[in-house]
Amino acid sequence: MTSSRTWRYAAPFVIAVIVAILPLVVTDRFLLKVFTFAGVNALVVVGLSLLFGYAGQVSLGHAAFVGIGAYAAAYCTVQLHWPWILGFVAAGAVSALGGLVLAVPSLRLKGYYLAVATLGFGELMALSFKEAEPVTGGVDGFTGIPYPALGPFELRTASSLYWLVWGIVGVALLIAWNTSSLRPGRAMRALHGSELGAQASGVDVVGVKVRTFVMSAVIAGLAGALYAGVVGFVSPSVFTLSASVTFMAMAVIGGTGSLAGPLLAAVLLTLLQYFDALIPGIPRSTSQALQEYREDIYALAIILVVIFAPRGLGGLWRRRDRGGGEEVRQ
Amino acid sequence: MSLLQVRHVTKRFGGLTAVDDVSFDVFPGTIKALIGPNGAGKSTLFNTLTGFEKPDGGSVLFEGRELVGRRARDVVRAGLARTFQNTQLFDELSAGENVMVGRQAHQGKGFTAAMLRLPGATAEDREAREEAGRLLRLIGIEEWVDVPAADLPAGIRRLVEIARALATGPRLLLLDEPAAGLNATEGRELVHTLYRVRDAGVTVVIVEHDMGLVMDVSDEIVVLDRGRKIAEGPPRMIQLDPVVIAAYLGGGEDEDDGPAGRPGRCVSTAPADAPGDA
């Protein structure tokens, strides 16, 4: 019992250290880039799991926020020649507006209806990215987006980009953890449990929904800005329904009421796409099959999780914990 | 001076008048019961008093202030809390956390403070935790504090919901069928709980089908039938009121104390009334 408790407190630090020193061990640039993408996805999923896993609000349009952030950052740095950090902040601000827009239907719609509304929002934005050519560059998108820079230091090496992304993931996790473990987090989970009960308990239902939507959108938008900086170009083919569904899959497989679970799911599902890079000896045909059936694998994983571990990866972890507690009580 | 003044409250659903020109007063320090056959409009009346339904007419004065037109949250903040016929607990939260949520009615350090884990936000959290512990002790269910609500037995769920309502710091507590689904022992414990709540300075209004419990605990009873108030008075008077007996108890023999010591129990076996609770 004591050792598992010690591990519980130590685990975040151990994992943080492993994540931090990874670039010192892994020298392959492509592999580092894969891990950087995993960080970008993890960031989106951290925000999404606040919205879905805590507040119980489904979003099938989260790729749109990533897109909004990516385009905002690209526009500010390429067209307006702003410094990277300003573009990053602008990405957050513009996606906050997007989150506010999407929060409005959430006040009236629940469950499937909300899912469809967010899906519509995502499709609308995906279309806008293609059509609003003067701002977004149309189907060609933006190229030549400068590397992220902090003051005079341009982060152009694979390892520095990795550290930037995962550093921001760390900050976002800390903020998300604080929010979820204090009053707002209880309000979100209350909302998830029973909206009537939440109202009767004096929870500011409207405020909680709007803030959670905005917060989740901002985090996704910042992830988009990072994506634009890491890749160097943005095109509308990236921010599609398929990406939104992937994010949702990560959040579902990761589990509700957990941040660690979705984080792990985001990393694992991202790595799945780059299986061949991770395991060098793997036959070409196998890695191709994995690529081709990626979405089927996601779907299968979701089905398995829903049937065998309805609380997701995070729930498996907690169940062991709770089991221990019951033993003590008896 | 009455704590709650209900005046001419009317609520219609299409052609159906669910609550028809109902007026009554609730005085501080008392327990008042609202009874009536299924579909009499009790739950709907509760909803109109607590901001979950907007009445089509009438006025609800609480401590002299108008509640009609206020949202549920503002009614709670004004000092009028409620529970539900179908308990509305947050299943993923523990019993203690459920009660902590009730403190949110008066807390508001904000998202930003919590995001940054500022001292104000953590102090608020501590305060809520201590208050939740105190209330669970008051209700007598402190041993359940860490159990997820989903795993609680029905009787405890009711009590946790009462504790959560108390956490909002109400002067008036509205309980919608608190004894539904409870066994005899739990029912007796509920009576003691209600006395403790009243003695803690909270006035109570209950909607209840269990006549034995109603006759035991209430100082005054309002009887509704098809949306209208047909009688009001102390339990002894209500039991003898021919209008009530005709409309509701359906004959004099139900008044006699049965061997189980629960007079008029027959009423509680009726199915729960569906409308109004959602």
C-alpha cells in the first residue's frame, strides 16, 4: 500500500524526467519529430479531456480549433511578420473566440445533438480553411512558416522543438491538473454526473460550460500554433473530421475523469502511425498494413475500451487503487 | 413573519393546469408537508418554487424577496435548496465531493485562481472539505465520505443529497419524496435527520407519500388535489378532514393505526408520479 502510494506521487516526476531526457538518448531526428507530434496531439487531448472526460461535453470539431490556431500563428508570422511568441498568443486568442462560439450551442444541446453541432462546426471551419483564400492560402495553405523563436533564439533543431512542445504540454498538464482537482473540476464532473443536480447545488452551469469550452479550445489552438511551427507549413487537409475523431478516440481510450490516461492514449495512438520508425526491423508490408488500417485499429480500440474498460486507461489505473482502499476498510 | 409566502401560483402545461392558484405560508423553524395523490402537482409546485419551472402566474416571496423569474442557481444562492425525487447525485464523485459541490453556491474564486492553484482557490477547497465533513457528521453518514456516489445504497444516496443541499447554506430546504425507496429503519432514521436539520435552524418542506412519516414529522400539512389546494392545517386536522379523506385517503378506515405502527401506509405503495421531476 505504502509503496504504491509512493509510486503514485513519484510517477509524474519519473515520467517527466524520462520525457525530458529523451532527446539526449534518441538521436534519430525523424524519431524525435514523431515524439514531438505525439506531444502536439497530447496537448490537444489534455484540453479535450477537460471538456469530455471531466465536463462530459462531446466535441467532434476539435481539429477545427487546432486549425484555427495553426492558421492564426501562420498568418501572424508569415503575413504580418510578427515574432513567433506573438503569433502563438494570437493563436490562443483566436481559438478562444472559436471556443466561445461553440460553447453557445452546448448550453442548449446535449449528447448526440451536441456531437452533431460540434461536427458541423468542424466541417464549417474545414471548409473555411479551404475557401478563405486571402487569409488561409486556400488549398495550398501556408508555406515557409518560421521556426518557433523565443526572443533571439530560434528553435530549429529537432530536440529543441521537442523540448518546446513537451515543455508546453507540461505547463498545460499542470494547469489542467490544478483546474480539475479544485472547485472548477468538481463543477465539471458534477455537470457530467447530473445537470439538474448541479443546478440545484448552485453550480454556475453556464459559466462552467463556457469556460471549459474556451479553455479546451485555447489549448487546442496553441497546439495548432506549435504544429505550424514544427512542420513549417499548414494545409487544410490536416484539420478534418478524421483528425477530430482521432482526438476524440484518444480521449475516450484514455478515459473520463483522468488526465494521465488520455495523455498516454494520445502518445500511444500517435506512435502507432509511425510504427516503422519505432521498430526498425519491421517488415514493410506490416507497417503499411498498420498505416492503412489505422482508423480501424482506433475503432477497434474504442470498442474494446467501451466494453472492457468503460473508464478507459485512466480508469484501469484508478480501479487498482480503489481496490486497495477497500481491502484496508475491511 | 413567514419565511416563504406562496401566493396564487399557477402552472399550466398546454391544456393541463398542473398547479392551480396555490397559496400557503411556511413559517421559520417548522416542518411543512405537501401531500396529495399522484399527479396532484406537488413536484411541479416544487419546481416552480426552486426556479426549475417558471410559473404562469403568482408570486413566491422568500424572506420578502421575489423568487419567480430567478434561475435555479440564484434561488439556491438566495437560501432555498432542494433535493429530487430521483436523487441527482454526481456518480463519479465521492459522497464527500458531492457535498463539497454544494458549497459552490457561494464560492467563486474563479477558474484562473484554480488554474494557478492560488492560495485563495486552495483555501476555498479546504473550507468546502471541512464543511462537507461537518455536514456528513450532522446527517450521520461520515463513514461514507470517500465512497463513490455510484456505489452508495439508496438510503445513503438520499441522505448525501440532503447533505449536499445543506452545504449551500439554506434557510429553507425542500425535500421531494425523501423516504421513497427507503426501508422502515432508514425511514425512521430519516425522521431523526429531519429533526436534526430543523434544530440546526433550517426550515423544511417535504413532499412525501409515506403518510406515517408525514403525520410524524410535520407541523403543518398542505393537501393538493389536481393542482388545487384542498386543505391546510396540522396533521390531526388533516387526518379528520372529510374533504381530504374523500379526495385522497379514500375512506375512514385508513386512519387507524395498523399493527406495523404506520398509519395509512397504503398510499405509499402507489407508483411514483412521473411528471414534473425532469
